[in-house]
Amino acid sequence: MSEINWGRIKWQSRRGMRELDLMLLPFVEHDLPKCSEDMIGAYMDLLNASDLELFRWLHGTAKADSPARQHMVDFIIQCHAGRRGVEGV
């Protein structure tokens, strides 16, 4: 996966659910570009989940359906927590 289409990743991260957009879009803009290609691939796989699944996983009401997805969910939550209180994010 040497050629990363950031525009496509950002577009697919727009879920239409405000709670998801507030977590995923800053993650794509600020954190994902610093990740390895394996992590980017794991994120792209995560985007195949439904909005309801993502909402439940990211808000801790359910566990992801695979260890790899749960690892990515945990990483997104950690990044999001680190941005709390930062203006403009």
C-alpha cells in the first residue's frame, strides 16, 4: 500500500453521525498520517464497519468484532483523549 489516497480516507471517515465525525476526522488529520502503513490499513478496514458498530465501539458500549479492530479502536480513543481541550480540533 505504497500509494495512500488521503482524500478517499478522509471522505470515508465522514460518517454523517456527529459523534463519529468528531472522533474520526481529527484522527485522520492529526494522527493517522504519523502511523505505519499497517496501521493505516487497519484503519481502512475499520471503516468497513457500520456507523452503529463504530459508534458502539468508540463509545465503549461494545467490543470490536476482531482483536485488530479493537486495537485500532483503542488507539483512536487514546488519540482523541489526548486532544480534549485543544482548541480547533
